Amino acid sequence: MSKTLSIVVNYKTDDLLKKFLESYKEFVYNPGDVLLVVDIEGGSAMSDNWEICSDMEVWWDTVNENIGYARAVNSSVRWAQDDEMDFDNIAIFNADTEFTNPFCFQSCVDLLDSSPDIAIVGPLQYDGFGRVTHAGILGTNDRPFHRGWKSFVNDSFRDVIDCVTVSGSAYFIKRSVWEELTSDEGFAELNGLPSGAFLNTDLYYEETWCSYFARYKGYRVVYNGEAEMIHHHDSSPNPSKDQKIMKSKKQFAAACDRFGIIHD
């Protein structure tokens, strides 16, 4: 059976991180599993959740500045690699996601393991009212669209299909593919440090790039509608959000252009 390293990134959503940890413990954790928690501009989250985590293997990394989602994930994977952890897959989560059953996590891992050309998998996600927050990003590179956004979950979203990308809030990727993308010399030069398969943006586009680049390399990105979890879709106040998004979009476009990858 393959082993999966889990990473959850928290940015000022401590109450939701607690829900994530409780649901991870109830539905996902097995002895030998490792969870890395990155607490950006963290406060008391580690001490507040000590009891929940006391009988699991949880590693905490409290970061004093807002380094962004991509850099947090890239640094965490590098940390695990440098520590010579044994894992075959990587599962990446926002702290505002929550498991509701034991099937979701393993279903996504099994789908990754089912074929050598499946590189990335993401589950169906919905908010606390049962409205879709992710049901696959379909279309084409230059005309992607979020299927079913904010519509109520129904059986039409429970398919398993190839897609343009899946949401970075619950993102499963083969370690071998992560390392292949990371080690590409052209991308490594462009991306800088910390090295990793996510594009080092300030906000968004990190996983979109990873999916586009994996598909450029000949791999498949698959939406798994048979697996589901809650994404509360909580956003922290960020006055400079629009500016950061525009900067990240330009960074994403430049990366795509370097490799001749079509984009919107």
C-alpha cells in the first residue's frame, strides 16, 4: 500500500484548522501517517490543538510572515524530503477544509495509484450549505471554467473525469511527479526558492501551474466526484488581494509562455 504525506496550511483560520484536525483524526489518520501543519503568522494553534494531535504524528511549522500558500507547501515537501520521510504521494489541504467520511482520502489515493499516467487528483468540495465550491475545472487551458460553482450538489457532479486542473484546497499528487516537475531545469530557474512543483506566487495560480505543467509533461489530472469533503471557503481579510492576484497571474502567464503552454 502506498504512503501519503499530508500537508495542511493555516492562515488565520484557527477555528477551522481545529475542525480539519478533528476530522483528519476521525476519518483519515492511521498509525505511521504523518501530517505537516504550516501555521502562517501563527499564534496559539499548536498549543490549542495539542490534545487533538497528541496521539498522532503531527509536525508543526510556525512561520512568522505571510509567505503564501505555494511557498508554504514547497517548503514543507522539501522538509519532508530532507528528513528522508517515506511517502509515495502528497495530499495538500487548506485549513478550511473538513473530512466527513473515511472514503474521500483513500479514494483519491487509490485513483492516483490506479494508473502511472494519473499525476494529480482532487475531490468534490462543497460549503456548509451543500453548495459546490469545486467540481472540477473543465474546458481548455485558454478557456477554463469552474463547473457548478455555488450550485447545490447533485449526482451530475459525482463523475470521475479528466480536467484542466483541480482545486489547490484539496490536491493529491504523486511524489514522483512532484519531483519531476521540481527538477525541471527551466522551471527551477524561473521559480527560484523554495524549490517545489507549485509556482511561487503570492496568491493563487500555484496549483493551476502545477496541473498545466504536469499535463504538458504528458500526465493526467483527474477530478474525483466519488470523493467529497467540505470546503468552508473562508477568506481572511486581505486589502492587497487584487494586486497580489494580478501579480500572480502575470507570473503564471510568464511561466506558461516560457514552455509554450497555452493559457487564458
